[in-house]
Amino acid sequence: MVMLAASTVALLSGLITMRLAIHTAEVEVPNLSGMTVDEAGATSTSALLNLTVENRFYSTTVPAGRILSQSPAAGSTVRKGWHMRVTESLGPQQATIPNAVGMNEHDAGMAIRRASLDMGTLAYLPASGPVDTVLAQTPPADAQGIEKPEIGLLLSQAETAAPKAWVMPNLVGLSYSAANARMKELDLHVWAIVPQPAPPAADPLGTPPPPPVVLIPAGVVVTQTPAAGTRVSAADNPHVKMSAGAPASSVPSPAPTAAQ
């Protein structure tokens, strides 16, 4: 019983000591609002905290160089050495937003920095003409009432070399000539697969087999690839399967015309 009581007392003492150590390592976040950046840095150091200026915004109410907002909020409890993030006020907007549309990325960046502004988000759009040309910007030139001193740019990039594509028409039931004419309207060529008769069985006497029968696409389209309604381009090699055609030798030749 004595051993058990001693163990319980030791465990409780350890828990109390750990709790005191945890609370001793915590500090209260000071209120930095309205301070200069230097003052906020000194106050944070005194509270055993670190300070990082994360953003800069224009403000008509807080003078330039003073703290506009902070995170965590004042009065919060954090561990010693915690990194506080603050937003510095730039005061009322005074910079004029330059017009970078039509410039290349390098010249646009120079114009933005000369105006004491920062480069914001860059986006790209396939377009004809030189690459890395500014197609649009945000905020636009001479804009007023902006929040951040950043300009985002939309830049041109090379158009992809993907082949042109169309919607595959329905060719089933058409003759080959009609199907091919419809595909030519899309600047595409369709290949026909014509059923061929089975090759003759080998003659045990060595008699050479007769020449293969050549069929022409005299039937109609039975199936097609790609299917009707799907995307098709020349790279898809569109083709159709025809119903059984007629032997080429059985197709009548046009009758000769009488000499005039």
C-alpha cells in the first residue's frame, strides 16, 4: 500500500509539473494594431515571439508603415517563439497603375517596378503572335481604389499544334462515294474496308490458285470508326466497313461513244 501510494503521488507530481511547464512555455499575444513595424518587432521580441510582415495593403484609415492587421489576434495564447504574421499599411493609394498591355513580359515587369508596384499572378493563354506578350492586366491601367500594390498579367503563349477536329458525321447506310463526299466537306478522307472472299484451299496436286478476286466498294457503309457524333481528325484515320461489294471484273465498262 505504501508503494502504491508513493507511485500515485509521483504520478500526480509529474502531471502537475508537466502542466506547469506547458503553461510556462505559453505567452499572450500582444496587440500590435497601429504600431509601426519597428515598434511591433520590439514588442513581439519582448513577448518572446517572432514577427513576419506577410502582406502590404493600401488603407485610407491606417497611416503608411503601421500595422493594419495581425494573426493570431491580440489576447490569444501561443507558445514561445511563435511566428506572428502582420499586414503593413501602405496608406492611401498614390501609385499610378501603368498600362502594360502589348508589352512583353520583361518590359512589363520593368514598368511595374518603376511604378513602385509588385508583379502579381501570371496567367497564360494560347494566342497568335509573339509569345509572352501582355494580353490583359488586373487591375487595369489608371485604376483607383485598389487594395494590393500588385499587377497580375495575362500573357500569350504559343498555340498548340493539335490537328483540327470536327464532329464525325453518320455515314452508315451511305454508298462509299456518298460517304467520301461527306467526309471531304470536312477536309478528311475516309478509308473503306471491303469484305474479301476466303482464299481457296491449297490444291494437293500443286495447281496454282486462281488470282484473288478484287472487290470494289459497291455496297453500303455497315459500320464506321470513329462513331457518329464523336471528335474526329485526320490523326484518327477514319474508316468505314462496307457491305459485300461486286467483283471488279463484273462492273460493266462504259459503252464507247460513236465517232462524230
